[in-house]
Amino acid sequence: MSPNVTAQDPYLLVDHSAETDRTFDVDLNLACNMLSFSDDDGASWVSNPLSCGEPVNDHQTVFTGKAISSPHPLYPKLVYYCFNKLAYTDCTKSLDGGITFLPTANTVNPECSGLNGHGVSDSRGWIYIPYTGCANTPTIAMSKDEGSTWTAIHPAPHSKVNGGDPSLAVDSKDNLYMLWNDTDRKPVLATSTNAGKTWTAPMNLAA
């Protein structure tokens, strides 16, 4: 069990790339996010306050990705931690499994809010963060260089969204799947087989 007994928006990630299947737990507690990780199925935890003192740190997400340019001798993959800063999403990366973090570039977009969903990465180490607050259009921020630069992807530029957190997934062949609520509050899905260059038409998943 995680040591953080009081939390809002808890988020759990199991990193199967590590020999220990390291489990990450990040909890929002007012003006402080607490990251904890366990290498023994929750019997013991190491905790790391990430955003204490930050005035806005909602919609936090933790995910791992293959290193592209950074050395990572202490952990098999980079650990990314991102959170909402109203007008953008603030991201950091860790080379030591979540103990210390380095800043990356913010996903700044003048027409987007920082209301992001949870980030994912593909087999190349490219990272993706979904949004629904970009002119009410489904949007993904993509980085091919560990967050140093970002590119905006629009899976359905003529579609609109109606609140809610978008969901993004990537499979073993690096196909992308994005799910969001349309203006009728129905869940719709678009998929891409070429890293977001082209997408299928949004498909209604509701009855």
C-alpha cells in the first residue's frame, strides 16, 4: 500500500521494463504532488515530493520511455513526470528511476490549456501527451527528443470535444489510439499507424 494516505487524483503506473516491475504512485495533495515507487510489490516505498509550493499542479501523469540521447545508467528507461500549469503542461524527466528530475521544454501552445491526459511512449522513445483543451479540438503533443521540443498533432481537426480527460494508448507495433468525448458526450476513437501523421475517422464507441 502506498504511504500517501490522503490524495486527490491518484495515479498508478507499473513499469514492466524494469526487472523489478517498479510501481509508481503519484498523488495530488493541494499544492504538493508526491511521487512514490516500490520495487517489492508495495511492501516498501521510496517517496519524493515533486511539486511542493507549485500553485497549480493538477492532471499529473507519470510514464516511462526509452532514452534517445540521455545516459541512463541507474534505470532501464527514462521516467517522465508532467502536470497541468493552466496555460501549458510542465514536464520533467528522471535518469535514475524517479529519484531526481531534470526539466524539459514545456508543451506551450497559445490556444491550449494544460488540461492534459496521461502520457505514453512508443518503442523508439517518442513521447505523446493528449489534450482536449486546444480550441476544443483533440490534440496530442509529441516529442522525438525527450521533451526538448514538441509538435502538435490533431487526430481530428474538424471534430470538437466536450470536456473530460482524453485517453491515449500505444501498442507493441507503435499504433496510436486516442479516445475523447465529442460534443454529444459520446466516446469516440481515432487510430494512427504512422506516429500521428494520418488518422482514421473518429468512430463512435457508444451504443
